[in-house]
Amino acid sequence: MRDAAPNCRFIEATQANIPQRIFDAEVFVGHAKVPVPWDQVVEKGKLKFIQSSAAGLDHCLAPSVISSEIVVCSASGLFANQVAEQTLALLFGLLRGIPIFYRQWQNREFVRRPTDDLYGKRVGIVGMGGNGRRLVKVLQPFGVSIRATDYFPDRKPEGLDELWDHNRLRELAEWSDILILTLPLNESTRGVVDKEILSAMPKGSYLINVARGACVRESDLCEVLAEGHLAGAGLDVTEIEPLPNDSPLWGFPNVLITPHVGAQAVLRTDDTTNLICENLRRYFSNESLFNIVDKSLGFPHPSVLFSERNA
């Protein structure tokens, strides 16, 4: 990073002291997991550029930041391969009955039970950012039909059968045997997958959430699962993290839960640093930035994704 921005003074910050040290920074690199006084930071006027090390930006896109001239870049799409793999792990776990067979294995029971197929399924993807676009490539060879919704319906990737505007979510839910969430969290997507959307899905369908937990109304999901409408749900994210011990989600045998590990990667630090260094170099050279966020939407336009430059 010093090579990318040789004339800068770097200040190492911990989660505990970010709220204090950020007042001295022109550029903030990282992911604040603690409350930051964004209104005061904006008012001081020194901070000019936020390079997030995460795809989700709910940690920094406060209203005052959105209305300011602070440039924000995300890590969107950087770990699309890993998110796609996590999606497949959850999906195949549900389809092939892994939770049931795992419990049988614990009890040394060798009993054949019904399983389901991915082949021939109708897969709906909500969000065609880097993660959604990678999922299209990964799922295509499995002989599925794929439709998606997005804010930019004119950018249909190869392999996607149809790309609809984001306001056709209910229609996508009605069509989908499998509904995969890869959308960002903002005010318009918070709780967008509610009882209406979940009930619109065909009986016996599956929900996979590798986006943000708060995009789903968890109480509605529990209600629909209790009614037996869904065949199962695979959740890498939950509305509250860690998921409380008393959450009803723990009690459903057809729910797979992983602790928000979808973006974990062996080379995560290296890949993130590569993006950070490239954007630092570009920022101080007044060049266009990768993953620059449309703050009114809360995510970058697909055309500026770092992950797409050699795709």
C-alpha cells in the first residue's frame, strides 16, 4: 500500500479506535464493525475517500455520507467465486438431504430417504452484481433455467435466460423452484423478501440467502417454513448475527445455516489488497476507480467492477 501511495502517511487503526482515528484521515481503508460518528466525520470535511474491504456498505453509507462528496468504493464481486461455491454447498446440501443423512450418520442409521434434483430446476437470482453474474456461469452447466432481477436489466450476462427489472421480484418468486438472493442491503431491500414473496414461491421450492440477512423478514420465513410451504432454506446470513440461541430457525430440520462465511477465501487478504492498492494508485493519480459506488443505490454499477476487468 505504501508503494501504491508513496506520499501518504499510513495510520493503523483497530476496530476500537476507528471512531477516533478516522477524523485524521483523508482516506479510510477497511470495514468499520463498530459505530462511527459519520455525521461529525462529514462535518469536519477531511475524509474524501472510503475504500471498503467488504461488499456490503451498510457499515458506512449513513445518510450524511450519501449526501456528501465522499467517494465510496466497495469490494463487490471480489469473492464471487467463493460466494458461488457457498451457494452450491447450501443448495446441494438441501437437495440431497445432507442435514437428514448427517443426523442418521450420527445415530448409525443406514436408511434411504427421498432426495431432490438440481437438473431441470428453474433458478431465480435476485441481483446481478458480481456474485449473481458468477452464479449464472456456475449454474449453467447443471441444465437449469435461469432468470434474474436487477436494477440494470439491460446488462444481461451470457447464459442468463431472462433479466427483468428489480420491481418484478414477485413474478420471479412465482416462477422459481430455487430463489437465490445476492442483492445488496439498503433501505429499499431491507425486508423485501417477506411473507408475500415467500408465499408466492411454488410449494416445495427453496430459498438461498448469501446476501444480507436483513433482506429477508426472518419471522415471515419461519412462518412459511412452519407451514411446510418451502422445501428448505439455506442461509449464510441472518437478520441478527450471531444468530441468537433462541431463534426458531435453529429448530427447522430443513434449514441449513452457515455463519456468514460465503466470502471467506484462502487468498482473501491478497485479493483485497490488490484492489485497495490499485484504487489508491488511481485515486492519487485522478484516474477512474474500480467498484465506485452509486451512493443512491448502495452498490457499484456492474461495468466498474474490479472482478469484471478480465472476465
